[in-house]
Amino acid sequence: MAYINAITDGNQPRVLVRVNDGTDPVVSDFLTTGTGSPVAHTVNAGTLDLDGLQSITVNNTPGTFRWQTLDSASENVITTVNVNSIASDFVLDENKFFGTGVGADADDKGVFNISNDKTQVDVLVAFNGIREDDHIVIAKGYITGIAPNTTPSAPVWVSPITIEVDGDYSYSQLGATIS
């Protein structure tokens, strides 16, 4: 058995967000071929790299339909469509949360404005980094559930974030080149 390590050699899980351009997202929308061995890919300009992550949850939950019949003591069940979402908690960075205010890209708009404007986004979740052979899922959806909070004992603002996925995930492993 091979466990998927979350953090190895300075490589960690990543969540990348970009404004959807009306097409289905692909890896090259987020990343450019990098260098090194293994190859460490580069995040494209205009892509928001959410750092300060405290947790990441990739939800893939089939719906169910249940029914009973008079001739059985047990319930019947079948699966229906999946409900997919990505949830995280992150420490707020001023520019990543509020944006730079100078453009329409995800890093310009920031998480708050993308959510507030109800802008459809593409998202890439890298399970153990953005290097060659790392596992990723890609989807499109909408940012919801931001709720920045702090307490008297917390020195920084923290917020949950949910990306409600519109459709299916696509899964792949990163190759040595991005095309």
C-alpha cells in the first residue's frame, strides 16, 4: 500500500483558483512546465494560489434515493447524482482575500470579490504539490461559505471557504510537461 503523503520535501497540498473563461478547465490553465528533477511546475499569472491552508476536504458524495416496499423488512436504495464540493480553512492574506483591484483575473479580484460577484471559477486541488507525478483534481464551480473570523486569542483572521462544484471532477497525475 502506498499512502499519499500531504507534505514531503517542502512540497505541500495546493488549491489554485482562476476565473472560468467559459470552457472546461485543463491543467495548462493553471500551470506551466517547470524545471528540476522531479519537475516542479509554475503557477500561471492570473491564478490565485491559496496559501495559509489549514485543511482541505474534497467531497464527492453520491446522492441516494430510498424506498420501502410492503413485502420487505428492509429499505431499498439506489445512488443518484453526485454532490461535489471542495472545502478548506485558510489564514487570510490581504491581497488574496480582497484582491489587488487591478483587473479581472482571480488574483486581481481576490476570494471575497469572486464570491460576492458570483463569478464561476476553475479550481485545481493538488494533493501533494505541483510536481511531476503529483495527484490533482480539477473542477469548476462557485466560491461560497467564506466567513472570516478571529478571536481575542487569535493573532490572525481565518476563514472557511467552500467551492461548490458545477459538474464532475477530472483527475490526473501531473506529467513532466504541461501541454
